[in-house]
Amino acid sequence: MRQHILTTGLCLIFLAGPALTLLQAADPVTLDNVVDPGPNSPLEPLAERFSLDRAVQFLDSAALQWQKERKCCTCHTNYAYLYTRPAIGHAAAAHGQVRTFAEQLVEQRWPDKGPRWDAEVVATAAALAHNDAATTGTLHQATRAALDRMWTLQRSDGGWNWLKCDWPPMESDDDYGVVLAALAAGVAPEKYAESPAARQGLDGIRRYLQANPPPTLHHRMMVLWAARYLPDLMTAQQKQACVSEMLERQNPDGGWSLAALGNWQRDDGSPQDLQSSDGYGTGFVIYALRMADIAAGHEAIERGVAWLKTHQRQSGRWFTRSLHRDSRHFITHAGTAMAVLALTACETPPRENRP
């Protein structure tokens, strides 16, 4: 049954056919009142109804709690949040606080203490560039500073010294960092990719990709995403082959599995679960397909959207099992962000922007 969510006054109204259910809306999440959303557990029950508002509250809470407790930015939580939050409104206090934290990293910590890792520079530049493109459409001075610094760390082979913590898909190989840098430069507003530093850096990225083809479907999908802004990163044949492979990996239930998008090994030597659909796999594939201009009405995408709308957990998140070990499953945070990006990318007409 198709469900719709409206906001009115202090209540959320869920419309499911003729029935109406009223739920009291929570106060906006901020650093002052944020509550830990709890562990990412495969045992958490599914939600009775799909709720984009509940997903947003989870993302706000997860990002701010991470920032408040750990005082750092990570690809799977607050960076992923900066990609996603503008899709459902960027005027919220939570978004402003996470955004400000990333800007302070560039403008205060780096001049004083320097970046923790080269990867921090690339990941911050990419998150801020995507956030700029989705909000103001102009290049913030902190974003430009991060992008310009990114090129100073590029190796002669066109790559970067990436974090290799055996935490795929984000922190396990240099290839991820190369494509993330391409995305950062390509999506950045004000034609940043045409600046002298970016042109030289992108030439290095092209050399790297030619010499080191992406090792997994996940990373090829990232190149496909980047090619939306930098079309020469992929030929038409390569794009079609990537799309076809994504469609072939769809599970019978309509979703996709993150583990099936690569060949990563688990820390304990046990086999990856290639059959179970999850939030990251499904959301990422749908969003990549949309970035490749596959219509929202495509049968595979509609089945994927249906999977997302019926597999949200009660907390608002979409569970994704860690590819490394069964502990905290923080990839669930990025999986929830990708699920929201996918759902908003499939709306026709687009969802009205709201705080």
C-alpha cells in the first residue's frame, strides 16, 4: 500500500488508505538535546509504516551523537550525513551544527594541528562540495580550501595514501579515495573542476583509473556517479556495462546486498552474506542508477524502492551488516543516508524542501 507522510502543527500524519495515525513529533534534534539512537542491531524490529521523518531524526541523532562523543568526522556517519541531509531540508539546526563542525576542521584544526590523515582531507572536501552543491550552489571558502589542499597530497601516480583499516567499502583501498576525489572536484560548484589545480589533479586521476581499473562493482558505481559530472571518466559502453551488472545483482526480494558489490573478506574468515538485501546496498545502487539517468519508473528501481519502504527499522534506520566484523555495524549510518538519497532521488515531482 502506498503511504504518504505529511507534517502539520506538532503532529506527523501518516496516510495509509483511509486510515489516519497521529504521532507526536519530537523536538528538533540539536547538540544540546541529542539522544543516542542506540546500537545498530539486526534484531531491531521492522517499522509498521515507512516514515521519512523518522529516518531524518535518526540521521540527525546519529551524526550529532558521533560529533558530540567522538569529536571527529567519519565517512560512514557525519560525512554521509552532509551528502544526504539537504535532500530533505538543510535549514534544521542539526544540519547547521554538523556543517559548522566540518568547516571548523578545515579552518581551525588543520592550520593549528594539521589533518589526521590524507584521507581526512579528501573526505572532507567531498562532503563539503556535495553539501555546497545541494544547498547554496556556491563554493564556500572552507570547501575551496579543502579541495585545494587535496591536490597537494596527490601522489605522482594520481592516487592518495588512503586509510586501510580493512573496513570496506570506504577504508580498505586507495581506489576509494581516488574516486571520492573525482566526485569532490566534479560536483563542486562554480566550475571548480575547470580551475588549474583541479584540471591537473583530474588528469592524474584519469591516469590512475586507466592504470588501476576499479577492483569492485561498488567502486565502478562510484566512477559512474562521478561521471555524471565528469563524463569522460567512463565511455558509453563502460556505463552500460556497469548499469547492467547492477541490475543483475538485484535480489529476488527487490533489494541489493552491499557484500555482493565487492569481494571483501571478513575479519573472522567467515563468508560474506551475499544474499540478504540491506540499506546501503539497496540505497546506493538505486541512487547510482538515478545518477546514470535510469528512470525512477524502471521496474528494478520501483522494486528497490518498495524494498526500502518495507524494510525500515522502528528507529528510522535501515540496517546494514558490517563487512568487517559483527560488532557495531556503523555502515548502517551510511546505509540509512543512502536509502534517503535514493528515495528522494526517485520522487516525481521532487519532494518540497523543508527544514
